[in-house]
Amino acid sequence: MIKLRDLEYLDAIEQHRHFGKAASACYVSQPTLSGQLMKLEEQLGLQLVERHRHNVMLTPAGEKLVIDARKVLNAAQDFERQAKDLLDPLAGDIHMGLIPTLAPYLLPHIMPALSSELPKVQFLLHENQTKVLLQKLDEGKLDVLVLPYLEEMDKFECYDLFDEPLVLAAPSEHPLTTQQDLSLHHLHEYKILTLEDGHCLKDQAMGYCFSAGAKEDTSFQATSLETLRHMVASGAGITLLPALATTQINTNNTIAYLPFSEPQPTRKISLVIRPNYSRMHCVRKIVSVIREAAKPLFP
């Protein structure tokens, strides 16, 4: 009989490609992990791991079977969660993922409400780029994500939370600051400062800008919204920022944050879960709490 623990060892080897690191991640000794994998190979009659002097990797058979191993591990985790959910559906750990262009600006508004309304739930927060978060959600390493909606999320279940406007950030003396009724077409022929590739905000913001005839400033790409903010403050150019990132920010009057007239550019913030996720009672409560907490943010 194959044990779940053996599948965990196989998964750890695939992730860490190192016996010592994999053993440490599984809280066992290196000889224990190595020996159990050898027993698993003997049981299956297949070589799963290539052992080298300085590194380790899975064989083609191991690469295929580790995918099924993760499915079994996820099913076991869901089974355990369902059992706990039956005891108290609004208790336990929730691993929540958010992206860097949203987490620091949204969390102060929603965490007090979530902690108050779900006092028995411990929220464990994870910040990373969208692609990484979706992969971790799919692998069962995260429970829920709070993200701007993208078409690639169609294989997951998504719940709309709120629409966040994008605003123009420009140096305070920039000609666009004199516009009484700013619209996207005013960006025609302007160059727009952007984030580096991998940030979904870049694609969303530039989609609006390209439609208005604006161009990307390819001379510089920022790693964060704060870098973009400093570039604008220095007079290097203009950019689009999420509205939440422009509240309670002291820029010493060096930046003007300008809302667009209708139709406003926005990004739809959604809560994302795996299909058939077991803790739906808790998910519905989280969605309700975040929606209510977001209402005062965009009157």
C-alpha cells in the first residue's frame, strides 16, 4: 500500500531537487527520505529519481507520476478540510494570495473586517505575481486569491468583489493637470511609464493606453508601484495607478492624481478559488465581508 508520506517525499524532491532540502521541508532526516523513496521505487518497479553527486532530479516516469501524486495529496487535504469544516465551517487556516500591486493598499481596509467577522479563521497571507499565485492555488498550496480578473482564470471559480478605477499619475506641473474633464483620449501620443513584464497591471493599464493612442516608455520598467511613483515625482513621465495606491500618500505636492471621466479605466478585483473547493461556507462569508468593506472606498 502506497503511503501519502511517500508521495509527499516525491513532491518535495521535485520542488527542491536536493535530498537535504527536501528532507528538511518534510521534517525528516535525509536517510529517511532517501530510503523511503527507494522503497517506493521497488514497490512500483520504476525508477523515479535520478541520483547524482551534487543534485537530484526526477526521471520521466517520476515527472509524470508526481502530477498524480499532487492530485492525491490535494484530495487528502480537501478531505481533512471538509472534516474540520463539518465541525466548524468558519474556523481554521485560510491561505490567501494577493499580488504586490494590490496587497499593501487593500489589506489595511479588509483585514480588520475579516478578523472581526471571522474570529476563528487564521488568515495566512502570501504575496506574489499572478502566474505564481494561480499555480499555487491549482496545486492546493493556497486556498483563495484576491486578484484583478484575467481571462486565464476561466478554469477557476471567480467571485466579483469590486471595480477599482485606474487614475493618471502625473508631475504636478504637467500639461494634463489642467484638463477639466480628463479622458483617455487625452493620452494620445504620450509615453506611459510601466511596470516590468509579469505584472498583470502592466497589461491592463497599457491596454487602455494603447486604445487611446498612447505608447509605452520602453526606456524604463519599474519593479513596483512605489518605483513608478518616484519616477513620476521626479518628472520622468506619467503613468496609470490603481486608485487604492493613491490614497493617503504624501508626495509633497509633486504628483497630481487625476481621475478619468466616464468611461473610467478600471480593473475588476475578484476572489478566485479552485473548482469544487470544499470550504464554500467560509468562501461566501469572505466574499461578503470584502464586498462590504470595499463599499466606502469607491463611493
